[in-house]
Amino acid sequence: MSHNFKPGDLAMIIGATKLTDQIGVVCELVQFVRDGDEYQTPNNNLCQARLSAWIVVGDSVSGRYLERKTGKEVRTPGQALVSEKFLMPLRGDFAPEQQKSREVVL
């Protein structure tokens, strides 16, 4: 399922395989990375994506990655890598449907 996301869009994290504490968190999409792409963490470490996903940021967002040099797992407050299937868009696309619902109720 493609939501036609683009950088700068707002989304809510609606699922997770490991970091389930992130479900319900609102985030901003920064960049889409494909499996094998390299990206930079907030503390300037270079990482390699293990899946195709969005880099997202937000005050309540927290991810984790493996440092390439040490193999140690590190939390990344403010940034995470989230699969598109676990993101729900938060934009005006829902307004027409909500309006139709109100018209039926009235």
C-alpha cells in the first residue's frame, strides 16, 4: 500500500516489529532509504539500512541502530527508521470523508 508520502509529510506510527513503544507517535518524514542505503544518525554515525523505510523525526520519536564499527546497539532519540506499512498519513486527505459522514448523520 502506497500513501504517496513525500519528505515533510506528517504521519503517525501505527505498527512496529520491535519498538512497540513508538506506536501512536506523530513524526515528520525526512527521507526514504532503500535496503542497503547509507544514512546518518543524529549523532553523526553512518549507518546502513537493513530495510526500505522512511527516516522520521520528532520529539517523541526514538529508534535504534547498530554501530558499524562496534556492532553495538544504540538508541537514537529524535530519529527512527520506519517501514512505510507502519505509517499512517496525517494530512487533509481525510477531511472530505469526515464531511460526508457528518452530512449523513444530520
